[in-house]
Amino acid sequence: MGHIQPVSAALQQEEGGNYTNEDRTLYTINKHLAGDLIEYQEKQYTVHAPEERDYRDVNKYMLKKVVARDPV
């Protein structure tokens, strides 16, 4: 459980195109590991390493949409 938001256009540009409008940001009090698979609105996302934050009551994760043709 958590709050899932689209990745902002500013972040997509700042990260050199590493993120697309299909990717998401997850805010949650739960812990996830890099590589965990999350399903949201019938789409699957892979969790990337958590962002280091000074405050820890809410964790922030970047979610990359899983594309069937991507190599594993």
C-alpha cells in the first residue's frame, strides 16, 4: 500500500531520459527491495533502489514499467 504518482516531466529531463511518462513514483511506509515487482492498475513495475532521504517516515521508490519486449 502506498501513494503512486506519475514521474514529473522535470525529473524525466533531469535524469537524462531514464524515466518515461509510463514510470511512476511510489511513496509508502512499507519497505521494498530493488527488483521487487509491483502491480498497479493491471501494469507491472520494477522497483529501483530507494532514494536516500534525511527523514524516514515515508519511503520513496522509483517504479519502472515492465515492457514485455525488454530483455531480462
